[in-house]
Amino acid sequence: MRSSREARASDKAYRVITFDAEGGEGDGKQCTRIVADARDAGVRDLVVLAHTGHNDEDTAAETDERFRALFADVTDDEALGFVSVHWPGMRFPPEPRLSDATEAALNRMFPGAEQLVADLRALLEERPVRFGAVDDVGMMLRRLVEAPLLSDVNSYALDTGDRLLPQSDPAMLFDSAMHVCEGFAHALEQAGEEAERTARRPERIEQPSTGAEAPKVSRSGTLTESESAGPRPPDSPTEWLERSEPLGPRTRPFGSSEVGEAPDRLWDGAHQLLCQAVSYAIRRRAGLIGERGLAPALGRIAEGLPDTRIHLVGHGSGARLVAYAARGLAGGAHRVGSLTLLQAAFSHFAFAGHQPQQLRGGGVLAEVVESVGGPVVCGYSHYDLELGLLFPLASRLLGESPPEGGVGRVWGALGYDGAQGVEGCPTLTLAEALAEDALPRSGCVNVDTSDVVRGGAPPLGAHDDVFHHELARLVLAAGRITGEGRTPSKRL
């Protein structure tokens, strides 16, 4: 078996395919080069990886290498190739301040908005004790992430469809900035408290029974909201998310001109508002690039490599990118061999044919499961505070209010509690999923990866804790990549 060092030293260890914010594919010759190298290397299985670590070229290369090193440590299959998707995304460090490197990453993310980014950073660093400054943050963020009304990217803002009134604006950008920042400040406190407590493993999710003997709502069991509602998500990281009223702990006092007794607390919330607003723009962009950029590119690669299976792997917003790429291939001549999603930053109802009774429509990725040749593996961890706590707050749309089920049920993330509302979707522990031939050969399957994806400080928690050999083995198991009966050759 090859070591990580040998993998780093090998020529043509992997290829990069680059897209711009509109899904444009580099110089237009990248697919041709990938096909030529794959033929030369005898590649039979091609893993296409998407993540969000693209703050700069060094960060992207380091993240690529960490993923590839995992595979080099668990398989000696020389017919396994890798392609990394580079796109204008980024990730935030956990510190509640903007560094020079993060400002540069924001400028790469939003070209032409350098002065706006600089003004935001100055305001967040100064932290003035007046309400008007907090309002300015909200106004600047709306300007930073807004897209023209008829822009194509707006059609990729939501993971659920069929709404009576099409609306894709997140409430955090239009509600009272003071109220929103208070909500995020309280969420950060909740994240810190959760991290300090001894982590408890929720009961395993079971499939709901139906009919007259269906169980009532239980704390960690099942909730039969409709025949196809699917398993109830595990408990929220905090009971605060289960409230049905607005989540801001207090509102701006009438006639007050200052932010109150704890300005740093409020400004920490304002910094988190920046992080979540930018993350929303990144997720929206990921959907467009996946369907309109990566999907056509994969079609061209598949045409040039008819005997090679393509496997899609994504982390965070990169998971949304590859999922939408699979949607772009649906109904076409080419099928993805497998789709593995790690800590996916999109709705847990995205694959649902029907949402629970109090919601409308289904998931925009509902047809994807049928178009993937192998399984759609949804890895999730209850230790991911970014997705379990902050994502639901950022996902509420303008005009929506939490129903009785709470914020986590309606706006929860797939990477925190798995795919919801998908009929016949089993849930496995990571150990069970890694047993020989345990994963289904098709359809959606949830895999609780909390045994390994559990490290990380608040507010992100374990969101980025995905560099584990067990997860590389999960990708190989999903694609049934064994290397048996193959002639050793160079890797792509």
C-alpha cells in the first residue's frame, strides 16, 4: 500500500478542473486533458472531489492533498484517479475577527466589492456602541451578496420547491439587523455551552411505523407527520431551537441609541451574520456551478472514458455542488457511479419527494437518487455545530415562522441529521456501513459518522473534521472500488 508521502511525490497524482462563478470551465480544454491522462494512466474509477477550502491557492492545494492522502493510506488501487473541483468558494476560521487572509478570500469571492469588504471589516473591528452601526452591517451585507433579480444564480437559492409564493431571500438579510445579530450572539453562546457539556449520543434513528399504531412524538424516536415524512431528526443542539417564536432574545429598545450592556457580544453576532450571509452566497453559487458547469464537464469526461466509473464526493457546500451536478446529469446518457456527501450544507429535505404535512412541495434533488448508478450516501454528525445550530437560523426565509416542530425540523441541514422525508432510506452507523457489502447498491442511505466526525471548537464544531481514513473507506464502499483484477498503472 502506498504511503501518503509516495502519493505526494507521484507525477500526475491528480487533476484540477476549475470553474468561475457562472460555471464557466477554465480554458475549455480541461476535460480533454483529464481524459487523455486517465487513458494513459489506465484509470477505471475516477473520484471527483469538491470542497470549500478555496480561500487561496495554497489552502486549496493543501485541502486536496489531505483528502488524497487518506485514500493513499487505505487503498493501493493504481487504477483510481482523482479530480478536484476548484471554484470561487471559501471557508471562515472560527475566530470572530477578519484577518488579512480572510479579507483577501472575500475579495476573491466577490470581485469588484473590495471597498465594501474593507468597510465591513473596519466596522467589525471598530465595534462602535451605537445601533446605527449594526444596521450598517446589515445594509452592507445585503449589497455584498445580493444578485440581480433575473440572475440565473437566484434559481439555485433553495433546496425545496413548489412554494405558493416563490421566495428565496433569507430573513437574516432583511429582518432587523439588531434582532438578527442578537439571535446569532445567543446561538454562539449556546454553541459554547454545548461544547462544554459532555457530548451525548442521541438514540439511533429508526424508521417510523405507520397507521393506527404509529408512535407519538418522542424526544429522540420517530414522528409520524405523514406517511413519507421519514425519521424524526435527533434532538437539536439546544432546546432554544425548538421554540416556535422568533429566536432573537430581545429587540431594540425604543429611543435607545447604543447597543446595550455587552457590545462585544452583539458584535460577535454581527461577525457571525457576515459568515452566514457569505455562506448563503457560496451555497447558492455551488448549485449553479454544479448543474451548469460540472455536470456538462462530467458528461464530456464520461464520453471520452466510457469504461471509467465516475464517483462524486463533496464536503460542506462542495456537497451541494456535486449533488446539483448529479441533478444536471439526470435523464441523460451518463450516470454517476456513486454520490457521497460529507457534512453536506444543504437542506435535509432536498432529496424528499414530499415534505411533512406542515410544509409544502418536495426537495429539488428528489430525482437525483434515481439517476445515480450506486448509492447516495449522506454522512452526518451530531457534533457539527455549524450545521446543527447556525445553518437553521440562517436558512429561514423572509416571511416564514417556525412551526411547532421548531427551527431544526424545518430548516435543518443534511450534514447534521441525515436525509429526511426519503421513503425507504435506511440509517446506519459508520461501523455498520463499512462492513462488507453493507451499503445498498442504490437509493439513499444515511450514515451516522459521529464516531469519528466529532472534533472541533465552537462555533463550527466538527464541521471540518472530515479527514479520517474511515470516511475514505466509506467513499470506496459506496463506489464498490476494490481494485481487484486490475493491472497496476499510473494514477490520474
